[in-house]
Amino acid sequence: MTDRDPFAEGERAARKNLPAEANPYQDGSDEHALWAAGHEKVASSTEARESEGD
């Protein structure tokens, strides 16, 4: 059994500025959705901080 956390992996990917298309999980899988949600959480908060500085 692995201890992979797709949500946390997606968050880390967004922090590394990897695009959402870098999602390593099969499209339509629960893991894909979790990874995407983690990525979106970080990406959207980063975008919000950047727009506040404009």
C-alpha cells in the first residue's frame, strides 16, 4: 500500500509552477480529481495574491 496523497501532490505541483496538464493520474479517476483540486487550491490562491499586488 502506498501513502500517496494526490491532493497534496497537486498542491506541491502548483507551488512548483507545474501546469494543471501535468496531472499524472488517469483522467476521470478519483486520484485525478483530487490532484486537480489540490492544484487549483494553490493556483487560485497564488493568482489572488498576485492580483492584489497589481
